[in-house]
Amino acid sequence: MQEIAFDRNTDGGDFWCDAAQTVDAPAKPYLLRVDFSERNAALPDLARRCGEFDVRMEHLVVGDYFIGGGILVERKTYADFAMSLADGRLFPQAAALARSPHRPVVLLEGPRPPRMPDVHPHALKGAMVSLAVMWRLPVLCARDPEDSLRILRFLARQLGNSAQSILRRYDRKPKRAVSRKLYLLQGLPGVGPSLANRLLLQFGSVEQVITADQRMLIQVRGIGPKKAQRIRTLVS
């Protein structure tokens, strides 16, 4: 489990937030797509008010927050984390996150409630370890919704500074399995990095993309009837 700590300034505020307001403030907001299931949570409203995110509510196939087209975040409170472990939702969600072509993160948000679902604390710790080690999903802990916002801002900025956020087909062939799948999909007519991401997220595998009919292909944003027909013509 990974934890992020923030220093405090002498006035009792968060040093990072004060610095962000005076130095290196982004000229443009980052795109933050938020699943409808989070509409009543405090975090989307905080993201709107901070001025750094263009928040759009929509249905996400996987995860709760999608930052800048590159980082997928599954947010859970402590109570929801325990309940999802007890009712069997946690690891299927982990599998969906791990299959995503994006960079997945689990955000565990506090404060810890005084009464928790009937799950042994050792089971919770074991689940966190399993997510981090077996599923290779970073687990980031936040004290409260404000702390979660800080983490989203860090993630957005680091993604913006990363030269690896876009896979270009004319570069050397990638070694990671997901990157190789994206590389293959970019060989389809009219399919660039962003559309390859959406195709893999929608269908789950290259095989499912190749075998999808035109009706299924045009359900993906960025594919119209003509492009779908060109893809089908190539792979048939």
C-alpha cells in the first residue's frame, strides 16, 4: 500500500496547495471524466471548484474517475472497500482495472468510520496487499475528499509531464502486453492512440475488436459507419 504525505506550512494550511496557487498553475484545466455513480460524492464538486479540472459526468465502463485520457481511478471509502470484499465485488473490479489499457489506481478514501462492516482487519490488509502485489494496482490512501483531490491533481500533473502517455506506432515496438495490443490496433484504418485505447477498453481484447461487426464498432466514440466498414473490410 502506498501513502502520500503532505507537509504543513506555518499557517496550518497545506504547503503543496499554497505553492500550486502561486507557482506553476496550469493554464488549461485537465479533463476529468467522472462516472455517474460518483454524482453524490464530495470529490467531483471539489474538482470543479479547484479550477484545474474540466469535470464531465458520464458512464465509465471501468473505474470512477478517468484523468486526462490516461489514468483510471477506482475510488472507495473504507466502508465500501470492506463491503466490496465481503460481497465479492472487489476482485472482479480489480481484474477489470488490470485489463484496462490505461494506468489504473485504487484510491482508498477516509476517514475510517467508527463502525465498519463485519470484515476482519487482517482481511482488509490482505486485500490491499493482493491488489498492490498480485494485481499490480497501486493503492493510494487519502485522509478525506480534500486529500483525494490533491492526489488527483498530482496524478493529472504527472500524466501531463509524462512522455509515455501516447504510444506512437512508428516508434520501436513495445514490450508490455497492453502496449503491444494498442500497437496492433493502431494498424487499423483511421485508428490512432486515443481510439485504440477506447477500442481496447470497450471490447477487452484485440480478438474481440477484430471480430466485432459494424453495429458494434460504431458504438465506440470516434467510429462512424464509414470507418467501421473500412475496418471490417480490412480484417475480413
